Amino acid sequence: MQRKNFLSQVKLFRHLSSLTTDDGPYVKPYVKTAVPGPLSIEKIAKLNEISHNSTAHFVADYANSHGNYLADVDGNVYLDVLLQISSIPLGYNHPALVEAMSSPLVTNMMINRPALGMLPAQETYDMLQESLMRVRPKGMDYLQTMMCGSCSVENALKAAMIKYRADQRGTPIPTDLELDSCMRQEAPGMPDLCFLTFTSAFHGRTLGALSLTRSKAIHKVDIPGFKWPCAKFPELKYPLTDHVTKNKEEEARCLEDVRQKIVESNEKGLYVAGAIIEPIQSEGGDNHASPEFFQGLQSILTEFNAAFVVDEVQTGGGATGKFWAHEHWDLPTPPDILTFSKKMLSGGYFCKKDFLPEQGYRIFNTWMGDPARLVLLKAVFDVMERDGLLERTRKSGDKLLEGLGGLEQKYPDIIQDVRGVGTFCSFSCPTAAMRDKLSSQARKHGLENGGNGNRSIRFRPALIFTESHAQIAVDILEKAVLDL
Amino acid sequence: MQRKNFLSQVKLFRHLSSLTTDDGPYVKPYVKTAVPGPLSIEKIAKLNEISHNSTAHFVADYANSHGNYLADVDGNVYLDVLLQISSIPLGYNHPALVEAMSSPLVTNMMINRPALGMLPAQETYDMLQESLMRVRPKGMDYLQTMMCGSCSVENALKAAMIKYRADQRGTPIPTDLELDSCMRQEAPGMPDLCFLTFTSAFHGRTLGALSLTRSKAIHKVDIPGFKWPCAKFPELKYPLTDHVTKNKEEEARCLEDVRQKIVESNEKGLYVAGAIIEPIQSEGGDNHASPEFFQGLQSILTEFNAAFVVDEVQTGGGATGKFWAHEHWDLPTPPDILTFSKKMLSGGYFCKKDFLPEQGYRIFNTWMGDPARLVLLKAVFDVMERDGLLERTRKSGDKLLEGLGGLEQKYPDIIQDVRGVGTFCSFSCPTAAMRDKLSSQARKHGLENGGNGNRSIRFRPALIFTESHAQIAVDILEKAVLDL
């Protein structure tokens, strides 16, 4: 009986704690100055004396930010649906992370940072098991840690290319001629291999990753790149449920384009070692495709022995209501490589065993990850499980979509193409100028947000975002719409 | 009088503290098992179940490592002259870093990690001034923070290319045609620009950086790269003082090669936007060149409006006895860009104002650095100043060179070409096989070390390395030589 009481109290506590939002003292946004405010402007001017800061929204006061609310130096408080470009899983100053920071292991790994490829720590295996390996995608049992999204993508490409060449030559061991010629940037050691990418894709900004990125010209112009093929990503009509037939036709055309691009490239001797794709194209404007499209893509890639690399740097970590967005696809067999970063606090990729190079020093660098962040990531996953944050994300995502849908009905000349999975939502405006205006007005009303694509606004709230936050966001957007 | 006593006590304390080595309980190495020991082997086998670990020396016990001494899980203790590939400036568990970790700012920046390009923190300016800006090279007043060496190099290339194109077109603003064509990986938006590199260079392993890396085939084979020009790095004879004339001739030939490579490349329309070079080629085998060589290089690059990028990822941070290795060159004007990482705890580059792009989002990514590490870096610089670690490094480097020189005289068939500046020292063996054997034997005697180039061993001790550590290292090497 006593135990039963205890359990029901635990249950009640869990229920209450799942309702709390960890927002500290904040219950709604509060903006009392222009945005950016005078102190932000002053501090940005100081920063401009030593670095480039034209892209700063304002200057943040992180110590006074809590949960879903971001404070700035002028005393303004914003409901944050951008969350440092989708990279703070539990919002600001989450108590579980404050506590995790007191672990001696954090200090140990920060001040004795290992070169993991040479000198792993005695704690490394357990740290990986308690953090990243808990969320390994089914069938992808191997892991390479890295530090950021771009280097995760760069190294995933390398792993796929090493595997492709091993298959081509029938052995993972390079020939002497290959070892010799690669030092002169010549074939066969430096092979004519490429990666297939998609229109509007974003995979990072280092020179390999940037060659795969096709979202915005200002990211690419004046920088050399690899002349690799690019297939058309589906341009679907929203809501998806109202345009099933048209969308299916568009996806079929795009899959045919994939096949054609691979055949053309292989025929001219520039072999396609793999394709990389985002489950929802994020920087490129929240472009969706159906599970059938991704299944079809996997099937074509398999046919050509090309690796299927899923870039979950932005979609991974729970925002779509499943931990990995590709879990929505019901694939017959797992992807070959999955890249991650952002909400995962550091970077890396999961892969099938075939994509682990047999020889050392092929995928290697000084740090090969950032172990201190694994201690925090363990705490993130503990909270996600304890508080049922995937379920919460599905619910608050539904609420957000419903609210945005309501705005689309009321203001169809301003809010269009509302779309999303979980809280990974967005909508478009008719023009870039209108989007920029709306985004800026919404910020003035206390919604820290960010655009993507040419004319969309994306929602990337924390996993602790609730239905009531969704309502506040929608209300602010409506105010901003009325300002236009 | 009282004040005088106090001051002399402070002086005495400072003197004593400059003699302490922060090595905790350790006074010498102690190896009681095979290397790797049984527990290391067991733990590496576990790690192999989820990742690739063929390059692990052994499994470290970082909590029990102190100062210059690295402990392993089998209870062995090594004098560490590799220090996580040259990346731990003050050795293991330095008390000043333990203390710095208790700063609320570390917790703040770890758990509320800013997307610095969009939302700098109110502390950002002061944090930069108290850490990186304290060591900015003369005449390089601007800073872009990054996270690792490879991404620092990749972004330095981009900054140099953006500047070169702005000069070519006479304005930093790209044309519509350029913006349009770059999205199809076509000229003029994706320009025919290249970077000049040098034989045996190492600049990282992402695809842009890897194109500049010419040190080892296993790093490059099977990976596509840019077909950029490569000039010959001087192959000098050591000791430098005994071969002045021959070495001058070699450097003159290499400078002529630089000029010829630039002319050839520019003539065929692949314009050389810059050259990147290490002050001492590190991964490539500790290859030195004279100040006059670098002065000559700068002069040629200036003539062709090509950026002079100095890669101090490994040489920077004090190991050569000056904070930056290029300070040894007495250049008439500063380099254009300087990349750093490793001992600087995170990454980035310093540059002249011309190399800061005028428009936003051109040099950009989610995190753009790792502010928590700046708090630790401030503590590193405080200790370096308090304890006079540059001076200590010069002294212990002299001692190390003298000891290695003695071994070269005694064992000229095994220890050759002893060379170095500060503690940034190395020597070569006649063959790779002998080097590998010697390195492994030295580790068994308690010297954690690493090879570089084809047949060299490099010293990359911490800045707290003293003359007595140098003596221990030399004594162990002699034991290892006698084992051969």
C-alpha cells in the first residue's frame, strides 16, 4: 500500500514535471526597446572592431535566458523558436545540464582533451554507450565522432568514397601506383569520384560540403568547388494530403532525374560514390518529400552501389517527433551513413560496418570529437526519456501546425504552404521581402525566429516547447501579419 | 621594510613556482606492463565493437595524469612529449584549468552554446579580448573563430578567395551572372581559383584542406581533390649552421619554383589566390626553412596579389619559444592570414582587415567557434605569463636539442638530423622501420611520443616541460637506441 502511494506520487510528480516548461521566471515574451536595442547596437559596434558581425540579430544575455525564452542585453525577452539554429535541445539553462556540468568527467575531458584516435580515455566506451549509442539508428551499429556538421559530412563523403574504391578494385588496399599518384593529385590514386546532391540542398560550408550545398548563392559565390552532379529535389505542393497525385508525379520525375544523373556521370567516368540528402531540406526552405521518394532513392542507389547518406544535422535529435527523421520512411534496410550535429551537441556519423575503413589514419584528425559534450548529451537523453519529449514534440507540433494552418486560412496572401512534422514546421510568404518584413516584425513582438529558403520562416523550437508556447508563437505571428 | 620583505617573498614564491612542474605525484616514467597493456587491449577491443581504433597507442587514464605525465589504464605512467598531438598547452590537469572550469561562464557557454554569427553573447567581446586578442600577431587585428584546424584552413582559403575575386572584379559585390552560375558549379560565379601548397605540407583532412596536404598518401588516396599547384618546400641539410651555402641555394631554387608555379597557373587561367605554408612542416617531418625563405615567399606573393597564409595550427601557441613561429622571421609586413588550433584549444584565424568579407553569411556556420574554451584559454595565457613559459620553453628546448645532439654524435647510424626551435624538436632515423622500432621501444621505456614524416620522431611537449624533463626524455631515447 505504502509502495502504491509512493508510485502514484511518482506518477503525479512525473505528470507535473511533464507540464512544467523550465522557462524560469518567464511566461511570455517582453520587448521594451527597438530590436536590436541600444545596448545591442553598442556591443555589436565593439565586436565589429575585431570581427565581422553584420548577421547578428542582437546581443544575447544567456545567463538570464531560461527554457524557451532568450533574453537580450537590453532587457528584452523573446520566445525562441530558432534556438541557435536548431542546436539547443532542452532550451536555455536547463537544470539537468547545469547539474551535468558539475560532473568531474566534464572537467576531465575539457582540460585533458584526448586525441581520441591515438589515446582514447578509459571512460570513452561507456560515454559513447550512455550517449550517442543510445540513439543509434537501427542497423547502423558503427560510429565516428566529429565536431561539427560540416566535418561530419566531409568525413562521411570520405568514408563512402574509400568504400566505393575498395569495391571497384576488389580490395581495400590501395596499389603502389595509387599511393604514388594521389600525392600529385592525379588518377588513379586521386580518383574521378563524385557525390550526387540535390537542388536547394545544404550540407555545410567547407569546400567539399559546399560543393554539395545548393541553397543560396551568397554561400557559394567566389569559392571553387567540385563539379559534381545535382538532381532535382521534389517541389511538392502543400498541404501534401491535398495534392497526392501531382506530388507523386513530381517525385517520380525527380527519381528519374536521379537515375539519369548517375548514369550520365558514370558513363563519362566520373563515378557516383553516393548521394547525400536531407530528410527535410532545411536551409533550402523546408522542402519535404514522401517516404516513397526516399525508398525509391535508396533502391536506385543500391542498384549503382552508391552510398545512401542521410544528412540529419538539422532534422536529427527529435524535432520531427521521432528521434531521426528518416525513421518516418519505413525503409526496407537502413541508410548507409547518417550524419549528425547541432542538437547532438557535437558531430559525427553512424554507419554500417562496410563504411568503416580497414586501415588507420584514413578517417582521422587531432580531436575526432568532443567528449565533454557527451556528458551533456547523456543528460539530454535522460531528460528526453523522463519527460517524454518526443511525445510532447508531436503534440506541440500538431498544435503549432493547426495554429499556422488557421493563419493561412485567415491571411492566405501572406501565410502560405504551411508544412511540418513534429515541431519542425514552416510556412512561406509570397515574396522574400514580405518574409523578411514578417520575420523582423515578429521579432519586435518577441518571437526570435529565422528565415530559410528564399521566402520561408522555419520553426526550430526546443524539445521542451509545449502547446501553450505554440499558441503564443501563433498569436505573435498574427500580430506581425496585421502590422504588414 | 615590511613591503620589501613581502615583495622578496613573492619573488621567492615565483621563483619556486617556476621550478615546480605541476607533475602531481610523478617524478619519472614507470612502465610495468607491455604497451599496450592487457587492460588497454581489452578496452580497445570493446571500442572496436562500435568504432575504428587501429591507431590507438593505449587507453589513457586522464584523471590520474598530471603535468608532463600521462597515465594509462594498466597503471603505467609515461613522460608525454606528444601531448595529444601537440594540443595540451599546460600538460594534464593543470590546477589553473581546474579552477577555470569552475567559472560560471564555462557552464553558461557550454549549456547555452551560442550561434555566434547570429546571437553573440554579452560576454563575447571581453572573452575574445581576454583570450585570443591578447596574442594577435602584430598587424593582424581581425579575428574569425572556428572550431578545429581543418575548418580554420578551409575558411581562411575562402576568405582569401573572396578577397582575390573582389580585387579581380574591382568590387566585393558579385554580379547577378556570378550569383546565378555558382549555383550550377560554373564560372564565373565558381571561379577558376586555386591555392598554392608545398611538397610535404599538412593542412588538414577535409576535402579543401586535404587538397593542400601532401604529407602522406594514406591520408589522400581514394579521395577526390582539387588539382591545385604545389611548389617544392626546401629540403635543407642539418644542422642548418653547418650548411648555410647549400641551404641558401636550395631555398633559392624553391622560391624560383614558387614563382614559376604561380606564373604557369595564372597563365592557364587558374589564378593563384594565395599560398599556404607551415613555419615548420610538422606532420610532413619537421622540415625547416630560413627566415629569408619566408621573406622571399612573401615578396613573390605580394607581387601576384596572392594571399600569404601562414598555418600555425601546430607551430602556434609558444612551443618554438615565441608565441607564433612566424615571429622568428622578422617579416617587413605581417602575413595576410594566420590559422590556429590545437594549443589554442579551439580554432580560427587572424587576418588583416582586407580579408574580412564585407557581406554577411559568406564566412559563417552554426557555432563559429567554441566560447567555453576561451575561458580556459585565458587561464592558459595567464599561467604562461605568470610562469614565464616562453622563456622556460626556450631553455628546455636548448637542453633537449643539446641532449639529442649528443645522441646523434654517439649513435650517428640511428639518430640523425637533429633539429628544432624551442621544444619544437625532432630527429630522423635512416629508415621508417627503424624509426617505428625506436618510437615503440621508447614508449615501452615510458616516453609517449609520435613519429612524423617518413622517418622522424617529433617532440611536442607541454609548455611546462623543463630541462629536467628534457634530460629524462634523452635518457629514455638512449635506452631505446641501445635496444635496437
